[in-house]
Amino acid sequence: MGPAIRRRIRQLVLIALLLLWASAACGGPPAERVSPTDGKAMVRVPAGEFVMGSKPDERDAAGDEQPQHKVFVDAFWIDKTETTNAQYRRCVAAGACRPPEYSFSYTRDRYFNDPAFDNYPVIWVSWDDARAYCEWAGKRLPTEAEWEKAARGTRARSYPWGEEPPDGRLANLCDANCAFEYRQPDIDDKYADTAPVGSYPAGASPYGLLDMAGNVWEWVADWYSADYYTWTAQRNPTGPAYGTERVMRGGAWNSWRKDIRTAAREKGAPNHIYANVGIRCAQDD
């Protein structure tokens, strides 16, 4: 065996060791399974600590995202993509969910019942509707802390994919196709409205979750409180005991880039419906 071959073998061994180390450091490749009721792929998020919220000097940080703090979350499973029209129709057919209030979307006359949009996220569903769907599927809504860890991982990433500003490869937001005055003409994500779930794999979170930024806001379990981060529990927080509004996370197709950050928070009355809010379910490990 010549010196060149030996050097090459040593290089390959070193690469293999580095890959093993990286896998171990990240908890190994994400575990996936398929939920039997709604047929959705789910990803396991391992137990551990992460950084939640924003520093006060961060660009676009809002007051209700502070103070930044460490939170420990037990392992859990979460849907890889948002709930689709086709999946939600199965719950309606089973008698466990009510149909969305409207069958159109912001720019489309037909949406929920049109097979062309089967793989698009369901909208016009309230928090109560979202909870009913998750319960029918044998799941639950994620807590706000679970959602943020799934979106940003153990590092305080500004976006699921890292620090790179959003563009048309990474997320569906208010781009050049958007109908609103605040649209961002330098971005083209190909859609003026919702996009099929999983359309932006380059924007995946550290655990491989898709559309954690943009497309539709996602209801989470917690009641909303603007000062919640000043007194939240450090282990498996579940939000305030009561409130008038529930938390939404992730931003939507009509959002400005600051609203699709992993730390951004929104809220809405649990019985209200929106053209830009949908569902992502979770499950205990």
C-alpha cells in the first residue's frame, strides 16, 4: 500500500469520525414516524435545554419576546408539516371536526374543497378547531416552548435555517407577489397566498421541520401574556393559567420578515378564524 493510499484512508477515517461526532453532538439524525390516524410524518425533538426569546438589542425584537431565557423541554414529537386541507377533511368526515368557516382563500375562490389544494395548509380554523383536530388525530397542540425549540433548535437562531435573511428559497412570506403595500419586492417565493406544505426544504429547522417560518401562523396551546417571559417556568412551561387570547407562532404568507423569526409571537381569540392561520400538532414521547 503506497503513501498516497494510506493518506487517503486516513482522510476518510477522519471524515467518518467527524460525522459521527457531529451526529452525536446533535443527538443523531431526527427520528421520524407516521401518525396512523391522519397519516402525517412526525419528527422527534429530543429532551434538553434551549434558549427562548430575544435579546433586547436584537433587530426587530419585540417586548413580549423578552427577557431571553433558558428552558428545558422533555422529548416530544411534532408534525413535520402543517395540517393540509385533505387531512383536515378526514377529520370532518369522521365527525370530529367542523368544516372551516369559509371554503375560499385570500386570493382563490375555491380552496378547502378543491382537490387542487389538497396539499395546502388548512385555514379559517379557530384555536378550538385546531385542538379538536389534534385530539382526533391522537395528538395535542404543542406548547409555545415546544414550538420554539422545534423551530430554532438548541441555538438561538433568528430563523429556522439560521441567520440568513429570508428569500424565495427559504419561506413563503409577503414577497413581490403579495397584495399588500408592505410587500418585499426583492423576494419571489412564487406564491401570493398559501403554498403547498413542505415547498421550502432549504428553510428547514435543525430537526428537519418544514414551514416553521411563513406559509400560515400556527396555533399553539398557551394562553398569551405580554409579560409571560418575566415569570415563566424553566422546565416544560405551559403558559399562563388563563387569558383571553391564544398564542400563534411562525408567521404567514402575508407576513413581514420580522414576523417569521423563530422568537416572534402573535395572538388571537380562540374562537376567531383567519385566512393565514392553521394547525401543527404535537405528541408526547
